[in-house]
Amino acid sequence: MSEPTSLPAVPARSRMVLGILLGLGLVLRLWYWWQVHDTHLVTVPYLDCHDYDQWARALVAGDWGRGEPYWMGPLYPHLLALSYAVFGVGSLVLPVIQILATLGCVVLVYMLGRRWLASETGALLAAALWSFYGPPVFYAGFRLMATLVTVLLLLVALQAWRAGQHPRGRSWFVLGLLVGITATTRGNVLALLPMLPLFLLPGRGLDRRTMGRLTALLVVGAGLAVMPVTVRNLTVGGDLVLLTSNAGVNLLIGQQAQYGGRFGPLSEKPQFEFDPTGRALLQAELGRDLTPSQVSRELSHRAVERILREPGEMVKHYGRKAYRFWSGYELPQIFSWNYWRGEHMALRFFPVPFVLLGALGLVGVTVLNSAARRQWLALIGAWFLGLMPFFPTARYRVPITPLLAITTAALILALVGGVRRRQWRQVGVRAGAALLLIVALWPRWGAFDPADETWHNLLSVASRAADAGDRLAILQACAEAEVVRPGLAETPYRQGGYLEKVGDATGALNAYEEAVRRLPSNAFVLYRRARTLVGMGRHREALIGYADAAAADPDWSFPWHGMALSLKALGRKEEAVAAFEKAMELEPGRSRYRSNLASLLAEMGRLDEAEVILSQLTSDFPDYVPGWFNLALVQSRLGQKEEARLTLERVAALPHLSVLEREQVSRLRANLDGR
């Protein structure tokens, strides 16, 4: 194909075809939204959706971060907060806008296709291919950033075409701005900064000085877009974090070969509260407070150590991840396209599979003109390389599918043209390469066990039902999961947790009893059963359960901590002290253990011992608010009124206090002043 120069006006025929595509696309998208708009699938925010929802709610309430740097890309939650401010907290207006935005992407694909292919037919074909690829529509219905990133990456691609065709300072500066804005959604986009000059500038007849100036303007533009985020992290969070502090934890997860390129937990053992940042887990291990940047650096260091320690395994692991990225199988993470496509009829009318876009798109890049090929390689290469250290799940590759649709169209045009010109050898080579890739990337080769995927999705349904307080839906989903994979202990174990969430303690206990029957030596199951008994006030029975859990896993501290709390509730305080000390022996870095032990010692009148523990605790964990509160109370009881006031001043100065914690500070101050 020849290099494009200037673009003619959009022909009437193209406008008509685009109108038909947009009309059909709108009908299908509205049909899908009508099917799901009132279901738990979209009304109940789940995992990342929940995090974005809570973040947006906090922003609307005036909480701009509580003294922490951004954990995830800030642009999307701020847009979500804007929609909540305008349309009401919890509104689903933004997902509706996202679904409609996928229609806008059809137009952007057409516009980019005209530039890259210099062909109206090819541009329209690319737009049609992407319009009928379903995952972008599916993910657009959730409070997730996939649609926003797709739109921004298409705008970057269009600007990259302008910057490549007309290498002037202004075009490269604007390109940098767009890259920087896109990076405030997903930081891996910054991999474009070295890739764009490397692929777009050579061969343009520019001297080194001009190339350096354009590269500098690109970086300056990106820096200006990113700078407000960095400054905010430093001024509000008190921590020098360029964009987000989640790089380390995601990098470590990405090196866990046992999960095959999927998301997996950092720890096999459950925690008191789910903490996706890994901060609480790492602080407990190291026995001191850590800033988010320190957590990210430590976890990144461990990820690199793992790569260096197991180079052979890591080569295979990265090979598997690369295959996952290009495989026709839509690797689920949070939501499964494969499962929900079977549940909603509207999604079945999106027939274009990724294996077609992936296989034909990879071959199709070879028939692009040199300028378009360089731009495609820069964009796809940066996205691919930026994602590989982490986990290449289906929703993370959605943003580059428009680019694959264009090269797929390019290959189809080349094959048709070759047949017309009777260039059989050329047609045979290209068609053969595409066919080989289709076979190699066929979804079945990389797919999970269908029963396992269905089971996981049914438990996700139950989890969302628990968040919605829908007990009957929990029971129904778990019953279906039991049919799909009968006899698993995890099914009743998870059911117990969901029933606890909706306040059905008896149902939860029965579920845990069934899990214990199926897996009697599992410490997790025994521990959760004991915790449920505690919630029902049955501490003596809980003690037996905690003892069984401790026997099943002698190195796990949680059962000993639970045992200590039950012994305390039963008035057996000396035994409780011994249990707390055992928990601390197993995990000395747990701030909660030390705080609870100090509280018990204070109740027993052993105030000096309590003060020593709390003083050391607040020294190691200066951000642990309960430790400061307990220290102030102990100092007050020891008659150290001035020391208690100073302690409360230290608490009040912490940047991340909640409204309730500030109220508690005020009450304690009033008590000290005798009011």
C-alpha cells in the first residue's frame, strides 16, 4: 500500500455504511444494557469496580485521599465522581456513556483506518470488525476504565499519525500530552515515550538535533500531564510517587508462575481484612510502618529477585504470558466474557472473535505501508511490553483491539487484491501464515476447564448477591456451583462467608460445618467456623475450633489471636495473655496483636507493661491509630495527663484520620479536661 498524504472528504457511501454500523451497533448495545441494567452483574460494584465506586463516593463527599498517594490511576475515578456529583451517588450513567462511547470508537477506528490503509473499503471493514467484537461492549457496562483507555489510545494513535506525517514541535508536544493523560489511567502507557521516537522519527530525513528536540517535546508534554498527579501525591500523600503506588504489588503478582499469567493473591493465608495493596501484609512481616512508595519498592525488589532466582522458569512463564496475550481465549479477571456471553443473548450477536483479530492482525501488519507499520509497531509494542511484567487478562488487551482490527482489514484487502491479480504465491504465503496463527492461537488451547470457569463465575454471582444482601440468590448460585463441581470443600466454605455478610450466622455455621466435613484438617475452614461461633457468642465451642485450626497449621498466628480474644471474653485473662504472646511469637510484626495485648494488660491493672508495649508499638507503627488511642488511655490512667495530651496531639496530626477517629480524639481530650 502506498504512503498516505492528504485525506479526501468522507464519501457519501462511507457515511451511509458508517450510519448503518452505528445504527446496528446502537440497537445491540441498548439490547445488552436492557438485559443487564437491573441485575447484580452491573448494579453491585465488584472488586476493582467496588474500589472505583468507593473512591468516587469519597471524592463526592469531599475526601480527596486521606493523606495517601494514588493507589490506582486517578483519571477514571474522578470522572466517575463527576458523574455521581451530577446524576447522584451510585448512578450508572457513566457505564451507559461508556457503552455509547464504544460507538464513538467505531468512528475513530474508521478515521485511523483511512490514514493507515488509504482505503475507504479497508477503513469501513476495520470499523465493522471492531464494532462486532463483543468484549469492549461487555466491559463498558461496568465501572471499569477499559473504555476510557481505548478511547484515549485511539486518540494517541491518531495524533501519532499526525506527528509522524508532520514532525513538527506542536504535533509532538500534543502527542506527549495525550500519552501523559492516558498514563493517568494506566501507567504502562508511559512505555510509549521511548517507542514513539524510535519508530516514528527514523527515515523522515531529520537531523539528530531535530529528532532530539521532538523527543524532548514529547516527554515535556507527557510530563505536564502527569505532573499534577505527582505533585498531588507529594503534597497530599507526603510521598514521592510518580503516578500510582500499585506497581510493586502488581509486578510481584505478575511473577507468580503458579497462576499462569492470571491475577493471584500475595499470600496463601487469609488476612484480617482484604488489602489489595499488600501494605498490611508487608508491614506485619517487617514489623514497622511503610509508606506506599516503600511498599512498592520492596515488592518490586522481591519480584526482580524471583526473576533472577528462577531464570529458566521465568522464561517459560513469560512465554506463557505472551501466549495468553495473543491467544484467542478471553482470559477472565473479575468478569468472564466467555461465561456471560452464554448468559445474555445480546452478546451472542457480536460474532467477531479475538482469534480472528489476533491472527489476521499480526499477519496484516506486514502489508501496511511503512509509516503505518512503524506506528502500529510502536503502539502495540509499547502496550505489549508494558503489560507483560504484570498479567495479560482479556480486559487489559481491549484497548489495542482497534489497531488489530485495522491490520486485519489490511490483510483481507491484500488477500482479495492478490486473488484478483492472480498473485497466488503471495496470497498463499499470507493466507497460510494467517491459518497457522489461527490454529496456534485457537481459544481451546489456552482455555480453562469450562466447569472450573463456570464454578468461579457462579461464586462471583454469589459474592455480588452477598454485597446486595440477597440471601436467596447466594443459596441459588452456590447450589448451582455445587452441581457444576460437586464435593468441593471450597463451595460451602465460600457460601459460609457470603451468608455471614448478610447476617445469616446459622446458615454460615452450617456451611462451614459441611466444609469441615469435606476437609477436616484444613486450618482456614476450622478458623472461619470458630470465628462464626464467636459471632454467635459461643466462645467455649470457638476455643475448640481455634485449637483445631492451630493444630492443623502450627505456624499460623490467627488461631492463637482468635483464641486469646475468646479467652478474654470468657474472663480467663491470664490464659488470654499467654495466647496473645503465642500469636506475637509467631508473627511479631502484627500491630493488632500488640495493641490487643496492651489493652488486656491495662484491664488487668498492669499499666506499666501496657505502656511499654504501646510506646514501642507507636514507635514502630506511627500511623496505627488504635495504638495511639490506647497509649493515651493508659497514660491517663497512670496519671500522666500531659503525656496523654501530647499523644492525642500526635494522633490529631495524622493525615489519614476518618471522621469517626477525629470525633474519638475530641472525646478523649474532653475526658482529660474533665468536661
